[in-house]
Amino acid sequence: MSAGSPDPGLNGVVPFRWACHRCARCCSGGAGHVWLEPGEVEPMAATLSMQPSAFVEQYTREVTDPQSGARRLSLREEGRGEGGRCALLVGAAECSVYAARPAHCRRFPYWDAVLADPAAFEAARATCPGIAVVVPDELRERAFSELRALHARLPAAPNEQSCCLERCPDELYATGLEADFAAAAAPDGNCALGAARPLACRTAQLGEQAARGAVDELRALERSLGYPASYARLTSLLRARNGSIGHDEGSPRCPTTRIPEPPPDPTG
């Protein structure tokens, strides 16, 4: 998708926006197939300074396409089996052939099945935190109202400091509801998020018990309203919502402002 183009996900059976988090979960989140088209082996092999035949031997497998019944090449998964992690990943989340990756990879999450089948969409959303469901306005407003009430119930934080989001944005985690709330809010005072700052900010100095209680309330709120559940870095979530928070890359890092990660939500 080119910059400024409408997000194809908006026309999906479940409308969504997407921004890549570079987390590589789509490359390691479960067993499957990455189909290779004619002409795709050679540029990947060249990227790794390999002969195409050696690349095919090391990084691909020939399997039956369940839709067509034809034998096709698919990228091999780590361990030469069905482990789920692409054998071309290096380190935690880096694709060794990123510039030459196959079209199947480039199109994610805008695969036909994801756009047309609710079950396939939910499977993709469970894998990719960059998928942001477009929430109806009425539900958003109800959820925002409940979230404001939750904020009002929290005890005041001792020795509250000015917001550090602009100095260390990658340390701040939030839920999808909190990201929607932040994307719709205006900056206020010293904090880039103002009244829309998430629980990770509000409970950072209140201790683990208070933080856990607050996030439990938040997840219960999301479940009761049927609000799409997600959890990731706030800056990444905001990118998927066409928002951003500026920061100085040269600034010192802050302590991690991360609430305990919620357990998997069976209704999410």
C-alpha cells in the first residue's frame, strides 16, 4: 500500500486499517505456506549471495496446494518442518531477504481470504498487532465514556512526573481501546497525550497490584462492550490509526512504562 492510498482493509468483511509493527509475528506466528511465484527465487538467492539451486534446497519445500492440488514451492520453516518460524528470519524479527521477499509476504494482511472471510480475518488479527479494527462511532463513544470513568476511579499517582512519551515512545504499551482514545484526543499541558494517557502512565508509580487491578477492569470493560481487544506499543497502535507521537531519537531512554500484559482474551 503506497503512502496516502486508501487502506484496502477498509473494504474488508471486517473493516480495518493496518500499519506494520516490524514484529515478524506474521513470519513466525504459526505453521502455514508462503507460496513462491515464478521468478521469485532468483532475487532472494542473489540477496543472500547464493545460487538459485542452493537457495531452493536450503530454504524451500515442494508441497501440494490445498486449493489447486498442484505441487508448488513454499518457503521452508525453521527446523525444516512445520514449526511456524520462517527459515529466512534472522535474530528476533529481521527478514534476511526483506527487499526481495515474495509477493505472498508483501500482500499480507490484504489476502483475499482475510478481506472476505471473518474467520480468516480473526486468525490474521490474532497474529498481527498492526491490524486495527474500525470500531463503529456509537461503540467508540460508549467505550470512551467508560474509560474516562475508569481513569477517574484510579488513585492519584504519588510524585507524578511530566510525560516521558516523547523521550521514550517505544517503552509505552497500551490496548487498542486506549490507542483509539489517544488517537481521538488532543495534547494537553506537558503530556503529549494529556487526559488520554493510558493506564501504563497512570499506574507506573502505584505498584503492581494497582496496575493489575486497573488492567483487569479495562479488559472487563472491553469484554462487556464487545470492543476489539489488542495490546502492543502505543506508537505502533497509533500508526495503524493514522496517528503519531513525535519524539527525539537522541533522547535518553526512560524506565519501561508497561502495565502487566493482559492474558489472552478468548472473546477478542
